Amino acid sequence: MKLRKKIILATLTLSLASLNTIAQKSGGGLAKGKYTALVNPFIGTAPLLDTKIIGYTPPKDMRVWAGLVFPGSSVPNAMVQLSPMTKYRSGAGYEYEDTEILGFTHTNKGHWNLCHIPLLPVSEGASFPYKSSFSHDQEKASPAYYEVYLKDYNVQVKLTSTLRCGIHEYTFKNNKGRKVLFDLGRANNHVDDWQIKQEGANAVSGFQRTGGEKIYFYATLSSPIEKLNTKDMAKSGGYTLINIKDGDNKPVTVKIALSFVSVENASENLKAEVGDKTLSKVFEEGSSEWEKLLSKIQVKGGTDQQNVMFYSMLYRSFLWPALRSDVNGQFTDEAGKVRKENYRYYTLPSLWDDYRNKLVLLSIFSPEVTADVISSIINEGEIKGFIPTFFHGDHAASFIAGSYMRGIRNYDVKKAYELLLNNAYKEGGTRPHIAEYIAKGYVPEQDIKNPVVETVANAAVTKTLEYAYDDHALSLLAKELNDTEHYNDLVKRSKNYVNVFDKESTFMRGRLADGKWITPFNPEFPYYEYMYREANAWQLSFFVPHDMPGLVKLYGGEKPFEAKLDEFFTKPWNPKYIAWNISGFIGQYCHGNQPDHEAPFSYYFINKPEKSQKVIDEILDTMYGIGPEKLAMSGMDDAGEMSSWYVFGALGLYPLSPADPEYIVTVPLFKEVSWTTPQGKKVTLKNPNGKRNLEAIKVNGSKINSYFISHDLFKNGGEIQVETK
């Protein structure tokens, strides 16, 4: 019996040592389980420097828009995302090449906003500006955890978080003259107003306002407060130093909760989610939550690096949209009204980017969150009269229709449909130039002489293609809701992509209001808003995910279509053409930005899946985890879209048309994948030969005559096996 116990103990010790080794290859942070130990939150924080991948030599002082993610603590889709700041107005606020930490902020996204309520422990004798050097050798991160040593202040910092709260633990080497900086005059946005006041012996409360967003906080400190020193209250750049009473040698623990409603709600959030819990307990709960989510997909047969990359990208896919309602259910709506509904309120998703894949992943993993996000979108739509969008297009149509088609229906679908019809038919809302689009079948472009990358115009080709796709998405909903009139019209409109296809040049090309093609025309030149949105003609000329057979016909059949694709993936990028967020090239294909992310799958529609797989594998191998530290990405993650592309690409499934409840089957990166749905159903994907060229697909043991599988497999469970050579 004693021998058996010794064997078990030895095995457990080896197992823990093994997990720690894996964690060092990932983020090196504490991890409760096998899958959290594989996550490296630093992937995407390093700069993209390889000019071969970038496609050009960046001008001096230009940091290519790549990664822009944060390494701090969060739980899935949380209000609080607690992360170090090394540079304000720098995407997620953290750049791996920086050497100083300016504070630890409580909201994030990976964009040039948020990063609210910065805190920083400050030692005796420190002076303004407050910041400390640090080393990556003394920095660790895993889901729901971040740790770093502040060299200048001799403070060990540990962070963890809940849905609405952050926990800071500061261990000062010198326990005299300890301070905590509330750097409330700074955020990634310009700070318009802020306040702080002491609440009793060891608590403070207040708010920070950036534009129309007002974030309240309530924080307790484990040691008594001696006094508050405030400079320039309410002004941008102002701050408060909380002086902590001397007399104890314990770490200083700051427990802080946010609310977008009130200080009282923030206090209630803190009591409900943290209370008397220690940092260790809060971390354990957060890490367990991540382990539960990540373990829903289990992979076999990959390398250590592939495993780390896969689970890191899976983790990164579940950080946004972010929660905005409190434990009591209250939230502040887009009109500034405090209200309470029968759902949790979330931020608007990054719809232009993540409708393509991330929101599909969310719908499969977290149907309840998905339904609440849709209810939140409807809420905003009722205030504005149109379902909102993000940045460009009308892709809430795809998100809502796709979720409905996948069986997520616990929201007011009739109200959503009514508002989406407003988008599709009424001028002045979500779809600019919709009247012209309806009248002409395309969005006309402005007649501009000598356009440059930054030229502001209609992005008319992109709008036409996206509106046609969104019409298709809305037609699916119209059919489900028995609206035959709109269904027929929207199906007809979904073919409008043909109206911007120039058969002579074989590109999607801008047209003037009189129908003439834009001239001169350079299909290699990238634009931000002229003809194309953040793309060139090559990158938009394969975007018809709802009617790829129709696109093949436009090109003149399979052979010319294949020749065009071959040229697309081999024609070198012109290094003279520079756009900040267009990088990561395979030929003219750009993986560093979203507009052509569907293009690698196009070979399937001429029965050449092996050619698609070659491109997909090159993307998986060369566009993620790159650079000397293997921590760079080929482009901006855009709230998880880049990460989700990797997840689907590695799994061997992709939602080519996310509004349709089906997935194109590619070759999994792993020999076996076991995916458990929230309903407990299991979907297994196998590549027993381990080869990369697809020959046949079996579903539940029977060969199928299609490259697509239905979402029904996720409802009922089943097995996909790919035969490869």
C-alpha cells in the first residue's frame, strides 16, 4: 500500500513537472489544468519585423499593425480584462519590445480605446512620471493570471480577475512609504473627467470618463489608507497617490470592481464576486473556468508548438465581446438610460472582422452568451432604428441569421428581423448608399483623380460585395420567418456581386454612377476607402462566399478560375505599396487583414482541395507564432478573428459562409480531434493517415459527395474522417 502511494505521488510530481515545462514554453504562468498550461497569452504581443512576411520595408518608427493583443488576466467575455500597460494609444497598450510598465488597466480589446482605471504600486521616494522597468524573464502569464517584477520599485505584482473584478497583490521589498497610483487621468482614449474619494479606512471609489463612456469603480485595500494625494482632479493627465500606513509587512492586496452604471453597483459586484476570497482562490476559479472551456476540444498528434499555438488561439477567441451588465442585472444602454432586462448586456462584437469565424465559434461553444449578445444588439437597434454594425458592412445580418440557423433562438427574432430589414432597405442607417445599391444593383464610386492609399471615398466595391452577402444572410432569415416577398427580393439582390465584376480585367472593379469602370485601374494598389476597404482588387475578387459556383462561371469556368487563383497566391506584393494594417502576404493574398480570409478555400470549387490545403498549411505554419521569440502574428488579431481563423484551420472545418449552418471540410492539423458541445454531444475529426492532401470525406463511416458538412453534426454528434494522401 505504501509502495503504491509512493508510485502515485511520484507520478503526480512528474505530471506537474511536465505541465510546468509546457507552461514555460507557453506563458509560464500559473495554470490549474492541462489546457490552460498550454496557453501563451504573449503570442501576438511582439512586433512583426520580417520584411518577407510584411511585404515591404516599413518606414522608420512605423510599427506594423500586427497582433495588438494583451497578456493580462481575464475570464471568458468578461467586463474586466486586467493587463499591463507599456504604451498608451498602442492598440492593447502592451508592446513586447517595451521595457517599462506604466500601470495595470482593467478594460481591453486590442484596439486604440479602453484601458481604463490604471493602477501601479509605487515605492518610497519615487517621483513623477511613475513607471518601472521590467524584464520578460520575470514576467509570467496564463489565462486568468499575470505576474511581473517591477525592478525600479522592487515590487512583485500578481494579478487575477473575475467577470467584473480585478485582484492585485503587491509584495513590496520595502514596506515603508508604500503607495498605489490611481492614474485616472490616463487611458487609451482621452480622459475627459475623473473622480476619486476615500470610503472608510481602506477603500476608495470613483469614476473615469472617456467620451460617452463612464466607468465607475470601488476598491478595497488590505492595509489602511493614510491619505490621498491628488494632482489635477478631473483633468487629463491628473492622478491620485494612495499612501498606505506603515506598520505591516504583508503584501498589499487591492480588490477592485467596475460598473458601467454606478459606484454602488461596483461595490455590489465586488461583494458578490470576490468578498473575502484570496487572490489564489479567485485565480483557481478563473483558471478552472478556462480549463472547462478549453478542454471542450481535445487534440492528439500535434507537435508541442502546434498544441501551444492551438490552445493559445482558442483562448484568444473568447475575450470579446465583453460583459457590460452588473450582478444585479443593470446596465447603461446606448441612450444613457439605466435598465435591467432578462439577459446579460454585452458590447457590440467587432462585426466586420469576427462575423467570418469567431462569432460562429462563440455560437458553438457558448450559445447562451451568443443569445445575450444578440439581445444586446437588438437593444441598441431599437434605440437607433437600425441594427448596429461595426466599422463596415451589415454583418449582424450574418451573425444573427447564422445563429438562428444553428438553433440559437432565445431572443426577439421578429424584432431583430424588422430592424435588419430597415438596414437593408432604408437610407440613413447601417448601409450607406443603400438607395443607390437598390436602384443600380451596385454602389457607385466617386470620380477621383490620382487617388492614394488614404483617399476617402465610398469603398464601393467592398460595399457592393458585402451588401450582396448580407442580402443572402437576411434571405435565410426571411425564409425561416415565411416572408416570401422579401426572401425573393433578397435572393435576387444577393447576385449583385456580378455588377462589379469586370470581365475584361477579371477583377471586382469600381464603377461610376453612369456605369463606367474606374480608370485608370491598378489591381495591385491598396486603398483604405477608395473602391476597396483596406484591400486591393486582388484581395476582393474572390469574395462571394454564398455563391462560389456562380463566381467560377463569371471567370469563364474552372480553368481560368484556377489560373487566376494561382496568380493570386504567387504574384509578389509590390514592396512600394505600404498600408499600415495590410501585411502578411502569400503572393497578393493578405492574411494580416480580413477582407480575403475566405480566398484560400476557393480551390474547392474547382475540385482542387489539395491546392487550398497547401495555402492553408502555409498560413498555419508561417503567419502565427513568428519572429525570434515566436510571439508575433502576421496581422492584427481584431478581437479574435485572426485567432479563430487558426482554430478552424487547425481543426479542419471552416464556416465559409457563416450565415449558412455548414462547414467546409479541410485536413485537420492533428490526427484526431474530439469536440464536446455544450449539450454533451461529441464531434470527432480524424486524419488517420496523417497526410495533407484530401481525397475523400467520411461522415459516420459513409463517404459523402460534398466538401461540406451540416451543423446538424454538432446537434447530434458524429464522426468526420478524412482520407488523405
